[in-house]
Amino acid sequence: MIRLDGLGKRYPDGTVAVAELDMAVRRGELVALVGPSGCGKSTTLRMVNRLIEPTSGRIVLDGDDVTDVSAVELRRRIGYVIQQVGLFPHLTVGDNVATVPRLLGWDKKRQRERTAEMLDLVGLPAKTYADRYPHELSGGQQQRIGVARGLAADPDVLLMDEPFGAVDPIARDRLQGEFRRIQSELHKTVLFVTHDVDEAVRLADRIAVFSQGGKLEQFADPATVLGAPANDFVADFVGADRGLRRLAVQPVEEQDLLHPPVVRLSDRAADARRAVDGAPEGYAVVVDDAGDLRGYVGARALTEVPPDSPVEDVARRFGETVELGTFLRRALSELVQHDAGWLPVVDGDRFLGVLTPEAVYAALRRTVPGDGGVDAEQEAPLLKAV
């Protein structure tokens, strides 16, 4: 979808902002550009829509060399969202969102319909917000309007330059979650500049790590960047705690699970007690005849009822479960929040096994080859303290 061939930017004083950059972004992919300040990531982004003209190389967009077309026309094909939002203060929210469709000559009815659609998409219904002015909105709401405006003309490509950097941490977390939802629905091709490694890990399909002079040090999926950095520069940039950051990109898999005794609702208490007595932990998971999770039962509860009583009489429901495929970070958070030594993992309602802090640690160690094991060893005391 986007291909950069030998793309470079050199200023008249000899400063090299970007040097001979080769990179390809697939259709529907979100690529995060990260690196230290002044490494050329924003310059690269702005060369794609020619807000900055390259001094060498080519930019190929969907097969077309955009260095040969009108820069103005090019920008109308590409959505652009920046940190400062850049909403026009004298225009209503609705008119701000409709800016590019209006420039493209859409009729007013189509503009109104598209504006309403985009405002609904970002969670700010047109009925409530279209006639307001930017100063009447919070910073997070303004940023969402900026995203809606960037998407209004239905561009194939969206460029985002630290779009959530100017809002508070709580609003930023919500905006990231909202944008993940939007991207899962629209599948736009996105170049996303950020200085925040955690944001890149959370949002990106692949991460491009830049060093000074716009040199591309590594271009890979988040788990690989965190678990197998290409060199010392990447390892230092993503941080010594990169093993823990993999919690945000590694899902819970069946091979991570432990398997305690399982009993059925209709089983006798005496039979369930024998199953529990032979297990390292004093409990059994309770399922129905279809294998769906129904709770758990402890050894003590089984001794307080007649031996022929059904397990259903003493089974207790779980306060929380973990869905298969949930990222380890959230799973570990649930373990900590509920002060639990284990949590059941389900696929829909079907019980698969249980997850423990030790299992999370083991999952981290196996996720990526290379030096991942070193990180896991260093971080073991933290996980084992949970």
C-alpha cells in the first residue's frame, strides 16, 4: 500500500534528517514509527503527504509515485491527525469534520450524512455535538473530533503524528482504546508517530524503530521488537523492562494453562472429595455436562454436606474469568486485582484450564527466541511476588 524507496531528506546546511529509508506498509496495517527526539520519524510522516518535500527517493502509494502528482490533491487522499488537533475555532464541530469533503466538492446532504456517521464512530453523536464549537469540548473530545475529521473523506491512508500526546493519561488510555476499536472496524492503512513505546506496542501491527538520521534499526511486530531487539540501540530504546512489556502483546494460549481436577454439577460430594484429595491444591473446577464452567468447590465445603449430595449444592461461582486470547497483561492484572493464585480460562463458556502468575512467567519465557529468557530471568522476582 505504501512503499518508501530510498526516501531521504537533507537540508541545505548538510543536516540529514532521513537517510535512504526503505520501508513497505501493507494495506490495512497500522505501523508505529518510534525513536528518540529528532530521529526523523515525524519528517518521514510528513514526506508521505509532502508537507515536507523529500530530497531523494520515491513514495509509492497504492502503485502510484506520489512525488509526481499535485501535493494538494495528494493531501486530500490522505487523512492527517496531529497532536495539537488543529480544529478551526470559528467553525462548529460538524463543519470541522466536513472540511475535506467540502473541499472535494461533496454536496451538502452527503457532507451532513458523513459527518454524522463519523461523529457516531468516535462516540460523539452529531445530535449533541455537531453544533458545538471546539472550545466547548474537553481535550480528549477535541482529539476525537480530529480523528473524525481525518477519516471523513474515507481516505485509504491515515497519518497520525503523536495524536494523543497532549491529553492526560486517563484520557489517553481511553483514546487509544477507542482508536483500536475504530481501526478494527475500518482497517485503514495507518502510519502512527509516537515517542511512547507502550502506545506503539498497544496499537501497532508492526513497529519501525528509528535512530538519529532517520536510520531504520528494526521493523517488526511488537513481540519481536520487545523480545528479540535487532541490536543494542533497539534494546536500549525499548527499555530493560521490555520483557514485561511483552505482557501487552502476548495472548493467553492453551499451552499456558494448568489443569486442576474437574468435577460435574451432578457428581456426588464424596467422589468430588476424592478428586480434590489427590490434587496439589484443595479445590476442583465445576463444569456442566457440556463442559461449560459453572464454578469451583473446595475440600472443606465437600466435607460439610452428606456424601451423596450433588456438587451443585456446594459449588461457588467465580468472580472473574479470563477469555482465551486475552493479553497476558490484562490476565495478570485480574490476578493481582482479585488477589488470586489462579483464574479460570474459558473459550466462550467452555472451561479450558487455569492461569497462575507462574504460568504467566513461563509464557513470557517461551514467547520470543533470542534474549527473551534473559529478560524473563531478570523480571522473575516481580512476577513471582504476585
